[in-house]
Amino acid sequence: MSLEARVRARAGSLALDADVRAAAGETVVLVGPNGAGKTTLLRVLAGLLPLSEGRVTLDGEVLEDPAARRRLPPERRSIGFVFQDYVLFPHLSVLDNVAFGLRARGCSKDQARAEAQEWLERMGIASYASERPRVLSGGQAQKVALARALATRPRLLFLDEPLAALDAGARAEVRRELKASLGRFDGVRLVVTHDPVEAMALADRVLVLEDGKVAQEGTPSELSAHPRSSYIAEFVGLNLWRGRGLGDRVRLDSGGEMLVSHAPMGEVYAALHPRAVSLYRRPAEGSPRNVWSGRIAGLEGEGGRVRVRVEGSIPVVAEVTPAAVAELSLIEGEEIWVSIKATEVSVYPA
Amino acid sequence: MRRPPRALVLLAALAASFFAVPLAALAWRAPWASLPEVLTTEVVGSALRISLVSSLAASALSAFLGLPLAWVLARVPFPGRSVLRALVTLPLVLPPVVGGVALLLALGRLGLVGRALESFFGVTLFGTLPGVIVAETFVAMPFLVLTVEGALKGLDPRYEDAAATLGASRGLVFWKITLPLAAPSVAAGAVLAWARALGEFGATITFAGNLPGETQTMPIAVYTALLRDVDAAIVLSLVLVAVSLLVLVTLRERWTPQA
């Protein structure tokens, strides 16, 4: 079972132009900045927005092909869609929300409710069956939405920001349960998210959308090792520069040069983990390589580490301990010296 | 809070009494002793019956035709949509008498459509209860259409999307999702339309006439009675006031969220 899609579509000012391939049992995570077209892409694949050009096939069956004037409406595509904020029907009980798809597909009321009840039990929320959705917590609503989507036994499962509506405390547990539920679903799984942790935890493969186009595609580890855009570098927490490789150094497109252990000739990316960036109050003595000065543009605390954004001849983000912030008395707007080791910079062809 | 300016309070009190005094006068002048007697006279009884039947029918007809119209206005983009919306809104601001004249020219015996209605189907609207219903629907339906259209526009379209991805056809989506979610405003719109139809005078008397027992509704009966029997007019007015108050209370407590 597999999904193959060549998508050309317009929605407002966005021009979507993306190829998506996903196999059964695989979780493909779509990431990208706001307005990049992630949700639009899901809506197009689900048949809620029309293709202007291209083709969507599932297991060889053509779902949509404007050139051949073929277009299956959403209700005939066998897609389980978990919307952002879940969009549970407020006028139906939890049980009838989950039974809705089965009823729509012609099941008798009793049978649909019996199956829906089983889904609620599987998700551990059977005690809410007769309640209205508004009494549910975010995590419970997410499970109902997932049960509702899965109850029709779809071939495709789409989740749009499945954890965004949850508070941080609930997120870790719901994420774990979501991963388990995804693992039990043997069809094609597409997940949209803007949260790096969620993407890395759920993805077999990550597809980066930027401005309607696929900017990069790969496994989470490929992406974290070799990001190919500033968005994805920031997403995985790396510094990224583009430039020309000159053997032992890289001439950066943004100006300046960086010494590295090895750089192939031609267009390259240079990536560096913020932890490999050292900060000093005055020019470092000894090794003169890869040292420059800049101004502290921002300090952000994150999980026991502080990310320091330095603007200068080469903009860079450093990650230091809170103790180091105090010791160096780092304050926004002040001048600071930056040093990086040539061996820590990862260089790969663009 | 600081003491409000005296001038404002005085003007507000004046405005309040402007609404209160006429009602009080009505109650004060009412022939309370002969009330049951007047209420059970033939003219009052038939006017009450005609009013209730025609206004309920007009409200139902407004919902039956107005709901699809509201849905089209809210959901289907097409050129001329704003023109159509203006057309629907027109009866709200049009003097009802003018509406009656226009209806007469369209559906009257010699009207554009009325002539065909009469010669092919033998249907005459002037001087009949159906004529009253048509006139009342003309002025009442806009209330329902605008109320429901507003509600449909405010509805998150993703409810309908979700239902579609779950396998519901467009018809099923409308019946099981759109309509139930819009039901409170359909009900509110129907009640507004009903209240408007109940109070209808100008279009009805122009289009359907003033025949006691046939087309004489309560407001028309009030007007007619005023010319010869003031007590009857007052009693009929009191009945209409009571009905209006009932509508107001029902609307507030059932169909609108409490402020």
C-alpha cells in the first residue's frame, strides 16, 4: 500500500508544488514554517481542495487527476483526518462522534455504536461515551478524534498538529500514546507539525515544506546531520551557513571565511552545533583560527541550557550553561568574542 | 462608579417612559370587566384564528424556503451574490404597503404570475387565507434568511470537512452536521419571522384585503375596530401585546446566550 502524489494547487497566495510519497506503515512528518502549505497539502490530498495539476494515487488507484478529469470526493477517499483542534461535532455525544463515519458508510445504528464503543475502550476513554465533547480535556479530545478517524478503517491517516492544542504538561504522555496508536495503524500516516520534538519522535521520514515547495526530505537523523535550509537548521537546532568549499576553508556567502578540517570544492553547506561555539569576554589567546567578535542579540533559556544569538561578521548561535551566562555576565547588546574549532564544522555539498 | 450626568439620566428616563406610558395607557383604558365577552365575539375569534394560522404558516414557509436561500448565500460563491442579498434584505426596509402593491402586480388576479395561476390552476390569492400567508411570508422571510445566513457563516467549515472525510455525502453533511449546528439560529429566525408575520398589516391588507373571517388578521381587526368600537380595539391590542411579550421572553431564555 502506498500513496503517490504530485501536487500542484493554489490556495490564496500560496502556490503548492510538492511531490509526496509514503508507504504503508510509514509515518511521514510534514514540517515547515507557518504558511508553508502543510495543512493545505493535507487538505488537497484529502480532496477538500482541488488539484490544479498533478495526480494523486493510492495503491495504483487514481484518486485525482485533473488532466483525466478524475476527482474522487473526500467521502470516497478512505482517509482518516484528525484536524487541528480536533473539530469534534459539538451536538453529538462522544460515542456518536466516533460512530459517525460508520453510520455514514451505511452501518446500522447498533452496529456502529458497538464498534465505536470498542474504539473508545481501546483508547481508554469509554467512560466518556455519553458525554458531549465540550467536557473533554485536550488529551481526551485528541483520543476521540483519533478514534473517530480510525473507526472507518481508512487506508490513509492524516493528523494536523495533533498535539498543538495540548498544554505542555499533557503533551509528553499524549505523544507517547499517539506514537503507539500510529504504530498499530498499518496504512499510510501523514503528520503535520511545527514542533521539532514531535517531528523527531514520530517520523520515519521528514518532509520539509517551505513556501509551498519541498525544501528537504529525509530521515530525522539525515536532517539533523545535514540540514539544507536555515529553517530546518533552526528546527534541528544547528547553525547553518552556505558558501564555497576551498579545501581547508569555506568562503561564506554572507561574507567571511571559516577554517574547516575538510571542505569539498564547490557549493557547500557548513553546519555547526551551538554547543561547539565558545564565547569569551576578550580575544582568545593562543589559537587564532575562527575567532571573531559580535554583539549579543538575544538570550533564550531552554531545558537547562541558554542559547545565545550573536550578530557580527558571521552570525551564530551558541549554547552555554546558565552558569557560563553568569560567569561571563552575558547581557544583550554587549560585545562578545566567538571562537569555533575547525574540526567541529560539518561540511557537505549543497 | 461615578454618578452619571443628570442630563443623560433625564433623557434616558424620558425614553423609557416613551415606551412604558403607551402600554400603561392600554392597560388603564382596557375594559377589564367585559374582557371575556369581547374576546369570545365572532370577529375577535376569527381574527385570532386567522392570525395564528397565517403567521405560523408564514413562519414555516419562511423556514422551508429561507433555509436553502440562506445556505446558498452563505456557502456558494457566485456573481451577483451581494445583489441577491440586497434583494432579500429589501422587504426589511421597504414600506409594507409598497410590498403589498408589488405583490398585487405580481401575484394578483391581473398580475404577472397571478394571471397564469388563475387561468391554469384556478388559484386566486386575493381575499383568501393563502394570500395572507404569501403577504406575511414576503415581509417575514428576510428575518429568517439573514439570521440563518449569519449563523452559517460563523460556523467553522471544518465540521463539514470532517464529516466529508468520514464518508458523509454532501446531503448527509447538511442534514446531520450543518442543520443541527445551525438549529438554534433557525429556531430564532423562525420566531422572529413569526413575530413579524403576526404583526403584519400593510402588505396583508393591500394584497389580501380586509374580509372578516377570511383575511382579517388581528392587526387589521384592531385597525377596523378602532373606527367604530374602541373597546374591541383595545382588547385585541392587549392580546397582541401579550403574545409579543411571550415571544420576547422565549427568545431571550431559549435561543440567545445570556449576556
